[in-house]
Amino acid sequence: MKATLHIHSITRRSWRVSLKNISRLYLVLGSLLFATFITFVLQLWLGEYPIAPFDVLNTLLSRQVTDKNYHFVVMELRLPRAIVAWMVGMALGASGAIIQGLTRNPLASPDLTGVSAGASAGAVTMFVFFPGAPDVLLPLAAFGGGIFTAWLLYLFAWRNRSTAGSDSPLRLILIGIGLSAVLSAFTSFALTFSEIWNAQRAMIWLTGTVYATGWDDVNALFPWLVVGLPLTLLGARDLNVLNLGDNVAQGLGLPLHTVRAFLLLLAVALAGVTVTVAGIMGFVGLIAPHLARRLVGVMHEKLIPTSALMGGFLLILADLIGRTIRPPTEIPAGIVISIVGVPFFLYLLWKREKA
Amino acid sequence: MTILRAEKLSLGYDTTPIVHLLDLETPSGQITALIGPNGCGKSTLLRGLARLLKPKHGAVLLDGRAIHTLPTRQLARVLGLLPQLPTAPEGITVRQLIAQGRYPHQTWFQQWGQEDETALRNALALTSLTDLADRVVDTLSGGQRQRAWIAMSLAQETDILLLDEPTTYLDLAHQLEVLELLVQLNRKGKTIIMVLHDLNHAAHYADHLIVLSDGRVVAQGMAGQVITQEIIRKTFGVESLVMPHPVTGKPLCLPLRRIA
Ligand SMILES: Nc1ncnc2c1ncn2[C@@H]1O[C@H](COP(=O)(O)OP(=O)(O)OP(=O)(O)O)[C@@H](O)[C@H]1O
Ligand SMILES: [Mg+2]
């Protein structure tokens, strides 16, 4: 009798726990969306040229407003820029979550592994040496550069992982930072070959910023995100299994090499396309997965969407701060994030050293 | 009944050969124990039998078909592997870990169904982990962690289960608990192949023993034929006394000293 009761209470409890887990995920996603929405409104409202929320709304709905400039400021400057920040952040958040899962390395992210710098170098190569090439090829060049870097990383750091005795998270990051330095140097060098106006525009490649982005950039990001983000969910279950170690994963029937290649291509594609629009936006891909893990745990079907929304929120918030803290001077969003990101990275290092 | 067999199997890493032209039959529906000194290739052989290593020569056959030609997911519904010293991802709970055992049974259309839930519950109950289901694996003791991994393999619900030293980290009672659990599963029809270091456990619990030394089979058969002073001296370099177990009658090995 006692035993039955006991079993009964356990079943009930586990049922409640799983229900709690699911609703927790939706609660987190909902809160992130809400916070993003608030930041969005502030983004349209605040700035060197504040526009009251009511006027913003009227402008958005194409109603009559008192000032004709409102339309331009809201519809052509602030709205696309906010959307770009959100999209770039989401792509980086998702990409970071995948890269951390793939490398089983909590210190990894698109920028710290050098993938972003590679994408930037690829895009700049196309931009500077093939100035006539159509813009749609730019993300592909970035993708190529990112893949090339991932391959180098694999050769230097990843492949020798098992023979080195144990996973060495630091080794991967050190090599990634080294690759970043070399590739950024290449990018700067290549930029000296470009026309002056090209070089000015191209400074974006070296600092992460969503300054002066417009609807073109939204359009450039859109297809990659619409395809890429749902695909990340497709890889979530495989990532869970991959995280158990190569032997266990293969024993469970995971086609290791195919899955790895697929996830890597996906992560590089998402990070690469952001580089063509906003340059190397550091630390979003590192911070977002960590915060997401705190909120929803380690299973990737929850972690990836949370990390994506977290990245979107962080970046739009960083841009808001950078834009409004000392107008008319604008601090690039990438720098705002680094101010938080560098100490955060050091904290992660310190925590690992201690463990 | 599925039969797992190795034919002239050679395995190795890169250029280093580890297992040489090995012929092996693991009787289906029985418990087979692999024994041998450290580094002799037990784990390598187990990985080869589970298609994690591609044979350099020969083949591993499941019901007469080379496992390398079978779709990996389909194979994973028949053949499970618990490697030596697996590490769980940081922050994963026992329940989440065990649920991963269902991976080969799931499809895109059917993600987590009643069968999966039942398999999870059974695995938790069989390994006495029900009360710890929502604990984070990192916070468990070594023995509890090992049981969580075993539970994950059980959730896979395969006919054949390969285990690499499933009793490491466990205290005496939990060692016996795991071995008795494997016997119990075996009675229900599961074929079990495991690496063990304790010769007396191997003699007691396994129907079939295989002694490996330097990548070759030195002896195989029932405990009485395999656990002898001669074979122990040859493979482990240890002088021992082997006598019938006063209760079970199976061979009991008392090591005396190392041969210099
Ligand atoms: N990934 C690897 N790459 C290269 N050599 C390896 C690898 N794994 C194992 N070896 C080598 O293969 C040989 C056999 O190793 P294996 O792990 O199969 O031994 P084992 O019998 O399981 O030993 P133990 O009882 O210590 O677990 C050893 O010499 C080992 O150094
Ligand atoms: Mg071993």
C-alpha cells in the first residue's frame, strides 16, 4: 500500500516537473520577446531626435504626423536598424549555442573561434578584389571564409583532441584568437587596396556595428535566417546526443561526421551572414548561450531558441545604449557588448580554472 | 535471436594495429565476459564490435551481415554500447541523460511517445534511480553516475548490449547490483557482452569468457576451461591459486604474487 502510494506520488511529481519545464521554456521565450519589444519601442523613440511613442505609432501606421521628418527617421533609419540588430543577434545567439555544443566547449563562440574573422576576410576579399560582384555573393564569400577558418581550426585544435588526452577548451580558444588576429590583419591589409569610399564603408568589417544599416540589410539577412534558424532546431536533438561524447553518440546511431558537418555549416552560415551586415560582433555568441543555459538548462531544443532570442535582445539593447548614452556620438554596439563581454569571458575562464 | 560474430577481425588506430585477425563468436542470449590485462585491446575490440572502428581486415557480422553495411540508426536499435568512462555534459539531469537512450527509436514525426516514456521509467526503476531522476548528473557520486549511464543504455532497449567495465567506481553492493541486473536482463533475452576486470565476477556471472592478450584471443569458453592457473600466469603474469568456489562450484581465483 505504502509502495503504491510512493510510486503514485513519484509519477505525479515527474509529470508536474515536465509540465513545469515546458511552461518555463515558454515563460522564458515570452519574457525575452517582451523585453525585446520594449527595447524596440525605446529604439524608435529615443535618440538625438526623440520621437514620442504616440508619434512613432502613427508613423508606423502611416497616419498623419506633425513632422514630415518622422517618417524618414522612423521608417528609414531606426526601424530597419533595430530589425537588423535583432536579426544579427538572433543569428549569433543560435550560432554560438551550436558552436558550444559542437565543440563541447563553453568558451567557444563564432568570434572567439576565428570563424567571424574568417567570414570577414572572405567578404572583404570579394569586396576589395572583385568590386563588380553582385551583393548577393557577399554572404557566400563570408561563408567560404568562415568555413576555411573552421577547417584550419579543425586541423590545429580539434582533430588532435582525443590524442591530447582530454578536451582542451583553452587550446581551441587560443588557436581561434590567433587565427582571428591573423585574419583581421589580412582584412586590414586588403582594405588598403580599396578605394577611399570603399575603405570607409569597409571599416564596418573590423568593428561590429549596426550603424547605418537599412532595409537592404534586412533583406540580405532575411533568407538566411528564415532557412537557418528553423534548421537549428532540426539539429537540436543530434546536438544533445553529440554532447555525450563521440563513442556514446555513435553507439546511439548518430551519423557523427554528417551531423557535425551539417551543424558546422549551419553555425558558420548564420555567423557569416551577420558579418556581411554588421561586421564582427564579438561576445554575443558567447554570452547568449550562457545566459540561456541558466534559464532553460542544457537541452538544445530549448537552449537554441532561447539563446537566439537572448542574442537578439542583447544586441538591440547594446545598440540602444550605444546610440543614446552620449548623443550625438554613437558607440558601436560591438564595443558596448565587449565592455560586458570581456569581463564575462574572464569570469568563465576563472570559473574553469577553479573547477 | 541475433548473433554477433567477428571474422578474421583486425582493428587499429591510424597505423597502430591493436587487434589481430581475431575470430570470435558471442553466443546469443548469453553473458560473455572479456577479460585481459590493461591495454590488451578489450575496449578496442568492443568498439569494433559496435562498429565504432572500421575493421582493417575481416568483418563483424550481425546475423551474417557485416555491420558496417547496416544503417547506423537501425543497428542502434539492436546493438547498444556503454563505453568506458563516459562523461556527461555539464548540467544535464539524470532523466535527460537517460532519455538520450531513446535517440535511435525516435523520428522527426514521432518525437517523444508513450513507449519512450515507458522505457525511461523502466530504466530508472531497474537502476534504482527513480528518486534521483531530477538530479544533475555532475552532483551524483561516481557509482550513481555509472548507474545513470547504464540506465541510458537500458533505455535504448537493444537485443545486444556491450558494456565496457560497467562496475568501475561501484562499491561491492553496487557491483553486485549491476551484475545481477545484467543477469536479470539476460534472462529476459538480452545478450550481454562486457569487459570485466574481476576474474571472480567474470567466472560467476558470465556464461562465456574470452581472454585477450596483446590483441589476440588466448582462450575462450566456460569459466572452468578459461580460469586456470596456467592461463592467468600467461596473460597477467600473476601466480595464483584456482579452486572450486565452495558455494557455486565455479572457479575461484586467489592471486598470490606477481611474476617478476
Ligand atoms: N584513440 C586511440 N588512438 C590510438 N591508440 C589508442 C587509442 N585508444 C587506445 N589506443 C591504444 O590501443 C591499445 C589498446 O587499448 P584499449 O583501450 O583497447 O585497452 P583495454 O584492453 O581496454 O585496456 P584497459 O583495461 O586499460 O581499459 C593501447 O595500447 C592504447 O594505447
Ligand atoms: Mg578499456
